[in-house]
Amino acid sequence: MTDSKSGAGAAPAEVRGTRDAGTRQEAAYRRAGVDIDAGHRAVALMKGAVARTHTPQVLGGLGGFGGLFRPEFAGMTEPVLVASTDGVGTKTKVAVRTGRYGGLGADIVNHCVNDILVQGARPLFFLDYVAMGRLSPEKVAEIVTGAAGACEALGVALLGGETAEMPGVYVEGELDIVGTIVGVVDRPRLIDGRRIEPGDVVVALPSSGLHTNGFSLARLALDDLDWEEARADLGGQTLAEVLPVPHRSYLPAFAALEAAGVDVRGMAHITGGGLVDNPPRVFPGGVGMRIDTASWTVPPVFELIVARSGAERHEAFRALNMGVGFLFILPAAQREAALAALRAAGESPWVIGEMIRGEGVSFGGPQPTGPHHGAGESS
């Protein structure tokens, strides 16, 4: 139900006056840099993709002033709504440079879904905000269609959104995208990390790339390279292929662990702040995490960014996910069951570390050493 709005609070010019007067008003608005018809074209282009995400819980269709969702909480004793809002940061500039916009929609949906997944919440519905200085219906439709595809894959309703054309606010050719997710968890099944204890194991899942963080550092390091050149240090891929790869969702992996009866005591989504700042957000007092940096191979794109930016290793582990997208913390006795369940679900998990007495995250192996204490960050 993405609503095309040209600027804040703009109303269609034909609301008042004669037809000729309305035409003159529309022409004046277009001279001011706003094309109302472009917004309508964007809605028409994305309408089918959005409609495919609508579950029976969605009431009404595209074009209303507000999205209507009738929740069903059967089997829950105390349903708790969980919400998160986020953006894709300067990954938008990568989309502009490469001309690949569709991945941004999947980026923002999966990022938001992962954020509420950390507390055990299942997503219900999603809303998007896409803004440009000059509206391109095709680009907006590509982004929202990408978001709709990610929503459809996860059973999430794309309930509403906003497409804003704001000349003078956004630089010509640039754009911004933000998403909001609302999910639900039964309070007795809420995962808040309080049961984590020393001796628990930490199981990691790989990221699909930079996800939605660290692109300011990446652009600093890579801006002067030819992004269309096949690079041996990227396995023959180009930067234009590697950098836009969308953020992935870890909801199916969690579902596999639940189905296997694994006691997931805590989770961490590795976003801005990396492996240094994100995991401690779920630690109880007096408990820390030791990560074995020899347990995985950092993907080549991260090594390229670190080498060309001159970033210290510990800085890289705060600015980038370094190939680690999500962590599950669980009892050591369930280690093999968890790994087996994840592999059966098509994942490539590994044990990245363990919980210890202390605080923050410490790194062992040939990469960063010594404790790094992370302050919590808001979603």
C-alpha cells in the first residue's frame, strides 16, 4: 500500500478549482521539481508485487491512508508486539553507482526481520519509506518490488509505505530508504539473554556480504577502483557484483533450531558495531564472550577493504561484520544437535566461541587480541 506523496503533506492539485486551474497548478508543482503523476506510476508498477504479500490478516488493499492488519495470536498466552525501524545507510550510494536498486528492498526487510528475531519475534507486517530528490517510478518500483519479494519469502505482509519526492532535500540522483517491522512473540518464549551462562557455546552463521553496514568505510577504500573489473582477489567477481548483494534473513535458521528443540538462550544480529558491540547487548551481568578468530576465514571483500583503508584490525571488527551475520548462544550439550539442525536447513554453521566469566567480547587467534568492551547501540 505504498502511498506516493510529493513532499510532506502534499495533496493532489485537482482537489480544488476547475480542471484548467488544476492543470496550471500541476504544471507549477512540476516546475518546482515535484511530479505527482510519477508517484502514481510508481504505485502502479509495484502494485502486483505488494499485493502478493497480503495474507488473510490484511484488510483492504493498496491506496488507503492506513494499513489494516487483523492479528491472530492463537496459541499464545501473552502476545507481545516487537517493533524496529532501520535504514540501509550509505549502501544507497552503491546502488546508485552500480544501477542495482532491487537489492535495497530485500536489504531493509531482512535487516529489520533479523533485529526483532533476536528476541524470538516472528514478523507480522512491514512498512517502507523511499525518498528521492526527483522521483524515478522505475527505481522506486524496483526497490519496493525487492522488498515485497523478501516479505513474500518470509510470510510478511508489506502493509504500507511512503514514496516521497523532495527536491532540495535529497541530492539529485540520490535516495534514502527506511523500513519498519512489527512482529510478535509469546512472552514466555521471549529471548532476552538472561539465561546465558558461562560454558554456553556460540554458533555462527555466515553473512552474505557487507549486509547494510560499513559502506562508508568500504567506499573510502574502494572508490577509486574499477568496480566492473573481474578481480582475482574476489574469486573472479567484480565489486559491482559483490557489494550490492542483499542482507540475508536468519528467520528460517531460527525456525530450524526451534523445530529441533534446541534451547536458544540468546542471539545477536551482527550489524553496525560488528562482533565487538552487538553481542554484549544480550549478555547478562558478569558474562562475556570469547571468539576464536581462527574458526572461520574472513571473506576476500572484507580483507580488501581492510587492506586498502588502512583500518586497524579491531576497528574492522567494529565497522564490518567480517563474514559473520548472526550468532546463536545455546547450552554446550546441544551443540551437535544445533549444528545438525542448521545443516539440514541448508545452513553452513560453525562454533565461533563460548561464553565466559567477564564482560564484553574478547578475541583469540591470529587476529585481534585483548578485550574489547562494546557499548549497546539502538536499533
